[in-house]
Amino acid sequence: MHHAAMTMKADFVNLFLDLVAQVWRERLPVVLSFREAEAVSGVFVTEGLTAAISVKGRLEGHVFYEFPEETALAIAAAVEGEERDSVDESLLTVIETLAEAMSAGTAQALALAGFASEVATPVLLARGASVTITEPQIRAHFGSDLGPLGVRVSLAETAG
């Protein structure tokens, strides 16, 4: 099992991480393995491509899928079957589609786990965007032959 910090419930953090791993497994030809997770806080600056999802309901906050540029290029090459060397519209589409798939099952899984929440469609953030988060965050690190992937979960339970 993954170990999340005590300030945030491990069960809903793991739910996001498990869905990421599941979608990756279904859509990409390489293994994604969980490396570690750490508690982080405050401001962060996006690197590479970051897909942000906002969550409202029993859980409030955001989840960020962080794709370093090399990873994004490798994913696009794996999906489209041809090498990529630059970030363009079609690359963004590939990453957006993957992020949408990763978040698609989230609302249902959260409801089943007792955290009924609305999960918005992912929004791609530009590289170098500064994001200020007041809630505690768990940042999970994954590794694969296509490169690393980060998942940042910043959610607080509401009284709802």
C-alpha cells in the first residue's frame, strides 16, 4: 500500500493514485511503478505539462497530474507510434486525453468510498505557472520506462 501523510486520509489519496496506475496500464505499453509519496505544502511552480482537476463536494480541493516534458513526449510517441521532439497541439491533446481518462473514474470511485464529490474536467496548466495551495498536499512519485510522473493531491474533507 501507499503511505500518505496523516494530515490527509490515505484512502482517498490512494484512490486517485490507483486510478492513475490503472489508466496508465490500460493505455500504455510500459509499467508504471509507485516510488514514494511525501507531504508538501505552499506554492509550487509547474514544470512540463500539468493537468489540474478541481474537486467539490465531500472533498474540496485539487489534484494535479504532473508530466515532465520528456515523459509527455515519450507518452505521445507510444500512443501515436512515432517519435516526438517538441510540444505542440497534438501532444497537448494526447496528455489531455490521458488526464481525462485518469480523472474519469474518480467521481464514481469517490462516491463508492463514501466521498461523493464532483470532479471537473482536467485543465492543462502552462509550464512555469505558479500555483498557491493552502491545503496540505501529498505528492506521489511514479516511475516508468517512459519517464517519471507526479501526482499531487490537495484535498480536504468537508463537513457535508
